[in-house]
Amino acid sequence: MKKDKFHNTNAVRMLDKAGAVFESIELGFDEAKTGTEVAEILGVSSDIVYKTLVTVGKSGEHYVFMVPVEEKLDLKKSAKIVNEKFVEPIKQKDLLSLTGYVHGGCSPIGMKKYFRTVIYKNAYKYENIYFSAGRIGQQIKMSVSELEKMIPLENGDII
């Protein structure tokens, strides 16, 4: 992979260091786009483009959920999976200090601290999925099984 400043995100550095099989894709923009727009730019179905959502539970613990970009996280189902009374999205202003990533560029790989991560169960039926590389306008394409080598990953019906 070409090593330039654009590709130098925490997620990409970690994937390179681990020898992971992945592709880092520059989309040519630096302003946040909707997930549907990202899928259109990639030329793929929105079913395989995932957003990374950071939440906080009643206990104060943080959790990461990955769902297709056109879907909405079901907070009740998600809370049940992580054994919380409830989970809610963190405030957008807290994302950078908590994860090291900005809204629209949050990757499940390379956060300041690892948080328990759950991906929507249907992700496993695709050869590859796309998710943020940790920067607006940059995506990672990789298999879920390869992602599981990088971070402990659970799956469930969370939409």
C-alpha cells in the first residue's frame, strides 16, 4: 500500500503493523457525508457500508456498535446484548476526547482505548464490508473475519 500522509491513521497503522488483509480507500472529500453518499461514491450497496456508533450504558461503560449506514441502532436490543439496562449515544462533542476520532471518521480500530464492540449479525454474510479508516473521506475494505483478528468482536441483532 502506498504510504502517504492521507493513509496515516491509527486504524491503518495498526492494520499495517499486524499484517492484516485490507484495502484503504481514499474517497476524495474531507467534509462529512452521509453513509448513503459514501456507499454511492464507493459504488457499492449500502448494506455493506458500516457506521461505527459509540454509546454509553447505565453503568457508565462505553460500547461500540457497527451497523449498516442506512439502518438505525436499536438501543433496547443493543443494551440487552451488553447486559445494560439502557445504552445511549455519547454526545458528539465527547467523541474526539474519548476515541481520538471525529464524527464521520470514527473507526472501530485504533481508538484511544478498546471498547466492547458488537457488529450487526448480517455482516458475516458478505465477503467484505467497508467502514471508516479513522478519517473523513477514507474507508477500509476488509472481511469481518479479518476485522475479528484486530479487535474482539461480538455479533447480534442490533437493528
